[in-house]
Amino acid sequence: MRDSRGQLSLSTVEAGIGVLFILAVTMGFAMGVPSPNASEPQLNAYASDTATVLVNGRPRHQGATRLTEVLQSNRSFTREHAALRRRVDRILPDNLLFRVRTPYGTVGYRKPAGVTVGVATVATTRGKLTIWVWYA
Amino acid sequence: MRGQANLLSLAVALLVLTTVAGIGLHVADGAFASTDWTAAERRAAVSLSERLVSAGSPFTARANVLNRSRVSSLDPSGVRSQFPVVRDRSVRIRLGDRQVVSYGTPTGGTTIRRVVLLERRQRVQVTPPLAPPNYTTTLPRRTSRIRLTVDPPAGTSVTTVRANDRVVLRNTSGLDGTFDVRVSPMETVALSFDASGPLGRGDVTLTYYPELTTKTTLAVTVDA
């Protein structure tokens, strides 16, 4: 063994490497454990609640429910889509934005990329109605 | 001399390594424990809220429509027996800004909010003006039942009452008194009367029960 001038003792070097390794694994636990996405079940609940309330809404004219009045035809949708948008806006809490797709067209806001979105789909007599909800 | 220095550094190295390994295990254990708790909490909160607002819940008239009088009868023991998913966790249920149920001492915990309608039945009485030939009157709002009080003038008998052209009451020798009629809440009701003589305002009194709904949020908090 030659003179170990200027060198750390080998066991210290090994311990240093070991500490680095253990710390790396620990960092993985401290930061990397995927926390369940807390806002998704809540957003899904908001979306499905809105869909249920909309589907069972009391009518304003002669239809069976409010939604069948709005989704009667292309003309009725053009006439009433502003009212549908106001209705959804009022059902949802103020901190949420939404988008509703009906067989005749879409109302609401543009969905931004990269946000957590809750979604619900209901079947109506005129086709599928899909609601997306996200935090503003 | 050199051998002793090596021994010392080996001891220090082992000590440092063991300490770091211990801290690492502790952190990992904590991470696992915390993840596990909130998942169970969230599952309980989501399913409790789901069951409270579902159509089959004892507190709803239909899905997402809570009956006001039934909700005010909610109590902690009722929640535990009807919704066993909460087990012995602390639960708080708020409706709007009113606390309905508080069980245990929930601090923090997981909260799920649901959009619900709160329903109550109004009682509305009308004495419709009746005009021949059909003596038709339309109820302005939908209802699931109507209470009719028929009190025809002397010499006139009311034989048939129709709701949207369906016969709901019939007596060939004349209807007189108070009758309960069930109608569909999904359509506007127009009542018409067959009478042997003239009918006027006050000969028929109608009581109906339209629903009044207000929007609110149901917040369910579950703390393990």
C-alpha cells in the first residue's frame, strides 16, 4: 500500500457514497409518493350534480323538463342556449368554469390545457349531454 | 498509528450511515402512513355524499333534491345507522352555511361538496273562474296532487272531473265534497268539469302543492 497522502480514508468515501444513495431513495419517498389527485373526485361530483339538476329541471314552457325544451330542435337551441348557459352558471359555485356539449352545439368556456377537469355525461331523449367542470 | 485512524473513520462512517438510514426509513414510513389515511377518508366522504344525494336516499325527493323537513331530522345516530360507511369516523354535514350534523370532533379532514336543491312544498289555494262549456281551468304550476272541494249550486250536479282529458273523478249522481286527486308532476294540468247546470267562481275550490326549490351546497367532511 503506497502512502495515502491527500486521500480520504476509503471507509469514509464508502460511507459518503452510501449516504448519498440512501438520501436519494429518501428524497424519492419525501417528494415522489404520488398524492391522490384531491380535486378530481370533487370536480366529478360537481359535474354529475349539475347534470342531474339540469336533467330534472322544471320546464318553463310546455315540455316535460327544461332540458327537453332547450334540446327540442336546432332552432330552440339557438333561442335558448344563453338561458342554458345562465342556468349552468347559477347551478355551479362561483369558483368553477364549465363547458356543456349538447347534440346541437356547445355552451360555456373554452377548456384550458393541463388543468384537472371533472366530467359527467347524461343521456337525454335527444342524445348525449356532456359537462366539463374545472377550477377557475 | 495509521490502523487506529482507519478504525476511527470506519466507526464514524458506520454511525453516519446508520443515522441516515434511520431517518430515511422514518420519512418513508411517514409518507406511506399519510397517504393511506387521506385515501380512506376521501373514500368515506365521497361515498357518504354520494349516498346522501342519491335518489334512493331517505332524505331526497329525487336525485340531488333534498326534502327540507326530512333533512332537518338528520341526527348523528341516524347517519351512523343509515350510512355505515362512516363507521366511527368524525363526520360533519353542512347545508349551505347551516350545520346539520356534527359527530365527533372533525379537525381538517376531507370535505366533498355537492350541489343540491332544497325542496319544500307550498300550499296554494285557488278558486278558479269557470266558464261554459267545459269549465276548464289550468293550474299555473305543476303538482303531484290536488285537493278539490266541489260545492255545486242547488239544482246542478257535477258528474265528471277530467285532468288533461283523463277522467279522475266520476259519480253519475253528483260529486259533492272534498276529493284528493293524484296527477302527474311532469305535465301542466288542465282540469275540466262536466256539470248539468251552470258553474261559477267559488263552486270549485282547488288546493295544490307546487314545489319550491332553492339551490344550495351540501358539504360532507370526514375526519379519520
